[in-house]
Amino acid sequence: MYSEKQEKHLHIRVSNSDYEKVKKSAELYGLSMGQYAKKIILKSRLKQPKFAYSDARRIQTELNYIGNNLNQYTKALNITLKHASETSSENMLFLQKNCLQMLTMISQKLKKG
């Protein structure tokens, strides 16, 4: 069946119910459990990831930082709007400009990465 020598062992642990499912499926095809598992494993196709795992983690961390900054600005804006009558128009304008700058920066980072 195989041209090269089968030297390596692959050991996995499964629950009793999973074991019974594999056993029944192997019997259905007239194969041993090892042969059946090997056919399933070798025929399966993994989808190629768009990013390497380390890159994906780095991107996730960066997005978390961006989200945290956005939440802080949103909270500050909401507090300011809640107390708008007590806040000078200059302070309100300053905060709005900062929020706009932050949103622009976030948008640029997302476009880059």
C-alpha cells in the first residue's frame, strides 16, 4: 500500500464516544482503525492562513491597543457631552479635534495593516 517504510507512530487520545464513532466508520469501510485514521488525516486539506501565527498575534495586539485608545476617547467625549453646559466651547472643540485625529490615525493604521 505504501512505498516507504512506516516507522513513526502517532498517538492521540479520544473520548469513548469518539472512539466508537471512529471504530464504526472504519468497520463500515472495511479498514483497521489505524488505516482509516491515516486516510482521513492524509486526505484532509487545511486552508492556508492569510498570516503567519506570529503576525496574526502581533496584529491582534495592535488592534487591542487601538480599540483601547478608541474606548478612552469615546468615554472622554461622552463625559464631556454629558457636562457640556459646564464645559467651555474651547474645551469642547479641543476634545472633538483630538477625537477626529485619533479616528484618522486608527483608520490609517487599519489601511496599512
